[in-house]
Amino acid sequence: MTETANVKQYDVLILGAGPGGTSCALALRQAGLKVAIIDKSEFPRDKVCGELLHKKAVETLNTILPGFEKEFIDFPKTLVLKHTRVHYKKKTLTFDWVSESYTCPRLQLDNFLLNVVRKYTDTEIFTATTPDKITTTDTGVTVTIKNSDVVFTAKAIIGADGANSIVAKQLTEKVLDRDHYLGAVRAYYKNVKNTDNITSEVFFSSKYNLNYLWVFPIADNLSNVGFGLLSSNISENKINLKESFYDYFKQSPELAEKFADAEQVSPLEGFGVPLGSTIGTVSGNRFMLIGDAASLSNPLSGTGMGNAVLSGKIAADQLISAFKANDFSETYMKGYDNALQSAIVDGLYSSYKAQQTLSKLPFLLDLVFLLGKNKRIRKYIQSIV
């Protein structure tokens, strides 16, 4: 640190202003701590993803901030989904959700959440601010900023900065594991036939190892349409994911009919999803990783925002405990790992086993469609996706 550095001191630094980072900040609002969020992007900013938000995410946020659920549902860009239609070999299975799920474009959702942080907390927010070097010692954390003399210091840091987390890269030995990483593409369409604002749809194909193409309604007569495959599958079979996306429509007569008059209104964009089928280091001396930085997306469904929100709350709880104990050591931070295991990771392992079984024994999906007529079995299927 140079003598001319502009030093900003905090108790907690949160890198990343997505659902995980904002949830963590909200959960710390009454802890009496000086908190800052740092994000490399200017807001509002888009983030390419499927944009499906499970009920548990909103329930968690409502626990953190009573009244959040109503405020979110009243947000004009939020859709409340009640049903999911699953298609395979010209058969359809419909799930009627006991708890709703939601869609909201990330361009608006993340900005909405950041504004909630501004409204209800004293968190200082730094956007268009790109972290460079992160250093942890026995006494604290230091973060330098690219092309700036500003230096942030804190007692602890939260890595909420996504699949390419700089916190994970610099403070752990995290490497991309193609067997546990999803490559995906997404585009927006309008005028998709037989859609409504309360039903999501997924289409399975045996050609693509039972990975599904999703059609999720979002506001303004638009649909979020996407498709993903394991990166190892893409690499080993030299698959062009964008070509496969359009080929998927040829494999399904239902899809071809559904999109006969649809118009693609955005580019087909790619993104990566680190799956929770393997969990590496998620904490250490003065740091914790949450959301995609901790690889917490569901291996069966690919969804991750719900777990990002929940992990943000769990990390906040651990931080409050650490400040009370004045202990930020690697050993003490293992309390986060333990809480994460019971709240999220055990469920991810069940989903991973289900995904692996379907992948190796694809005929089981026919059995799922047969047994799925039973309400109890449908309820179990819903619990692991």
C-alpha cells in the first residue's frame, strides 16, 4: 500500500451486487457493522441467465426483511409462476406448484435488489469499481482497485462475484472442472405460441443426453429461452452450443410448432453455471464464498439464485458470530461450511445423483412420466429440482 493510497475502511466487504451479495448486505443491516458492496459493473446491468427465481429465495429475503415479498411481487417486472409443463417424446407432465416461483429480468431484478439495499441499510455501494488484488492476513483484508489509488480494508470479505469470482481465484485453489460446469446459451423471444404469464416449460431431448431447453415467461410478452450442456460433454463431443440450440427446435415437433411465429429479439448469448455437484473450498481466513462463487447451482435444474440468496444469509449469520467472537480464522469460519452443508449442499447432492441416474439410464425419464401421474411422486420430484 502506497503512502498516497486513498484508504476506505470497513468491517465487511462484499464483492458482487447480485442476489447473493445484496441478500448478505440486507441480512447484516441490524448488526451494527460498516459494510460496503463493490461491483465492477455500472447498474442497471444485465446478467445472462435463465431468470427463474424459486420461492425459497423470496421467503429467505422476506425473513431477512419483513415485507420484502409484497414489495417484490408488486414490482412491475415480476411474474408469479404457478405451473411447469415438462415435455418429452410428445408426452407432457404438468407440475402445479404449492409454492410459487418467479421470473424477473436480471437487468431489472439486480437493480431492484440493490435499490432495496440502498433503501433499508447503511451499506455503502461502489459500482463501476473493479477489484484487482485481494490480500488476507491475520489482521485484516485489503482490496486494491484497478486503475485507481483507492484501497479498501476490512475485517472480512464475502465473495459474491459469480462464476468467475476473483475472490475464489485469489484466495482458494479453485479451477474450472468441466464435469461440474454447465455451458449454456439464452435468447429472448416474443410471440411464442401457447404461453402465459404463470407457466414455465421445459423440453427434454434424448439426443442431448436429457439436458433440457427451457421456455420461461417474462414481462412484456417475452420468453427467456435457453439450453445448456455439461462443459465436459461440449468439449468431448466438440459441440457447438449455439448450433445445438437451434437444432433442438428441429428435434421437437412441439417446439417447432410453438415457435413457428415467434421472433428472436435478442442475440443468443452464452454463460457458465458452476454446479453444486462438487463443493470445494467455500471459506477460509477472513473470507466466505456465496452463490456461484461457491458453486451452488442445482445440478438437475441448473438454477442458482435461490441458493445464492440463502447462502448470503448464512454467510451474514456467520459474520455476526465471528464479530462477536472476534475470530475470523479459517477454523472458526468452518461454521459457515457446516451450516451450508445442512441447508443447501445435502440437497444438491441428491439432485446430482438424480441427474447422473437419468443421464446413464435415460429410459428412466419415461418411467418418471408414468409415475409422475402420482401426486406424491410429483411432490418428491419438485423437492429436488
